[in-house]
Amino acid sequence: MKKNSPDNYESVNILLSKDKTPIAFAKKVAELIDCGLTPDEAETYVSQTEIEMEFYYSDGLGLFMVEAEAVESCTIVDPYSGIKLEENDD
């Protein structure tokens, strides 16, 4: 399985909230605080900023998403098979 091409992928934008996604919201806020934001700045940013999530499908196993911003700068591992995604040659 390969990473999606920057010119050919499907995505959805999500907005984290304290009420609907409390675990993800808290983790994203903590990440931003670790990067130097104040707690108020981090909470405001997370509650007002959509995150683009890129779709991936592991054949026969299931769908998963990755933050689109991170795709080019990190290693992605298929959570179903445990196999690292190959770089896209396009």
C-alpha cells in the first residue's frame, strides 16, 4: 500500500470539540501547549480550526484516516496490517 498522491486523494474536514470528541480535543490541546501555546490559546485554536483528514483503505480490512498535513512528513503504518505505507512515486 502506498501513500496517496498529493494531487489525487479524498479527504474530509473535522472540527474537534470538548463535547463530541473530548479525548481527541484534550490530546490536540495538550500537543499545542507542549509547542508553546497557552491553554486558552490552544483550546481556542482547536475549537475553531478544522483538521483535514485524508482517507486510506486497507483492502479487505477497513478504512482509516491520517491528518493530511502530516502525510508527507511522517511514516504512516496501516493500523490493520501493521505494514508501513510506501512513498508515492507520482
